[in-house]
Amino acid sequence: MAYRLKPGKLGRKAMAAYDKVQRAFVGRFLEKDPDSPSGYALRTGETGRKAAAAYQAIEDHVVGGYKKVETAFADAFLEETDPSPKTAEGQQQTGGNHEKE
């Protein structure tokens, strides 16, 4: 089972703002292209190249900000665990005392 952190009020606002920028970009700078795997192609020209660079900068900034928040959360609230802790003899560790009969 996989889990993800609930975004909360601020997270939803950030995702909505990003979605709004993305929709505006698609509407202004992309055109339908049936030969493209995504179904769209970038409009050519200097304006299109500038727009792509600006969009990439915004995306990098948003992703970078998210990574900083994620790293801070992980550092503050999570700890790494070894998926299969081993003892010196190579036996898997178990909880409690287990004596041989």
C-alpha cells in the first residue's frame, strides 16, 4: 500500500496556482499536433522559445520549493530504517527473548 501526504489548505492553493499557470501556458503556447505523443507541439518562433524557458524556470522553482519542504519534513519527522536488520551472526533480529528448548 502506498501513502502520500495530504496537501492541506496551503498545498491545495499551491497546486491550484501551478495548474492555472500550466493551463494558461498550454492555451497560449501549444497547438494541437496529432503526430506528437502528447497531442501538442510548441508553437515555433522566438516567443515560443522564451515562453518555454520561462515555463521551465517556473516549474524548476516550484519543484525546487517542494523538494525543500519535503526534505525539511523528512529531516524533522522521519528516520531511515534498515529494511532487514541483521545481528552479528547474520540472523534476523526479533523482538523479545527466545530461548532454545
